[in-house]
Amino acid sequence: MFDQASLGLPSEQASFNALGQALYVLIQPGDTRIEYEVNLLHGVGFARTRVFTPAGQKEHKGERYESITTPFAVLKSAQDLRAACYREGNGTWFSAKIVVTAQGSASAEYNYDTEPEGFPGDVVTDPAAYVEDQEFFPRNLSAQPEWLRQRLAEGQASIEASGNKRERR
């Protein structure tokens, strides 16, 4: 679990700014924006990054884009932002979409309650990963959506079946 004194809105804003800057430097002349979609648990993450540009070879909702691989610093910044968004007893987000424009503005959408959808080609997340995430970002039972309670139960059963013992919170 993270030290609550080091978290909160100033930390969240600083972490958001760091992630925005890490994405902004990836925008090239002619690009209109970059969209970073990330699903994170403690120790597990999947991300997709699209740079929207008129020269893009792919299309999404009528706009042309290119998929890019981001440096590790972008994932690290997303992990830091997720930690900064943690609220005691209520947890933190499971997925986020960060958009940074060529003009330098940035926005974020956070998913705190819905099970993250995978991206094409992703490996299905082992339910035991939710148990580990619960250890680092605890949620009270009242703040756990039904799907999360189910994943935690599945994960705990998997851990116990493998001979490892972890107490579920």
C-alpha cells in the first residue's frame, strides 16, 4: 500500500503532467494528437498508443492514425499516475485514456469501476493479478464492483491451488 501523505491532488496533477509531457514529445510535425489507452494492475499492464496524422495508414472513426510503441517512461508515468489517483478504501482506476493534442492540451478519462476490456491480441489477465493489485491498492468491500469480487475470489482460489497462501482483503 502507498503512503497516503505522499498522494492526493497535487501528486495526481504532477503525475498527469509528467505523463502528458512524456506523450507530447512523441508528437511530430503534422500530427494532430496522441491517444494513450492503458489497462493497469500492479505488475501487469497493456497499452495502445495511436498518433493521429493525415498521413496515417490506419483509420479509426474516420480519422487516420499510426500505432506507435512508446518508451518505458510513458508506462512508468502511467503507473505513477495510477498510484497518485489511489484513494484509501476506494482504490484507483483500472484503465485510462489520455489524449494530448499538438497544441499541448491534455485530457484524461479514468475507469474506476468497469472491468477493463482487452485490446486485440492481449493475453487474458490472470485473476491472481487482481489479488496482488488489491494488496497494493486496497478497496473496501463496498467499493468493489461485483466483477472485481468475482476476479478476487477466482484469483485467491488460483493462488491457494498453486500452494501459495495470500489473505484476501
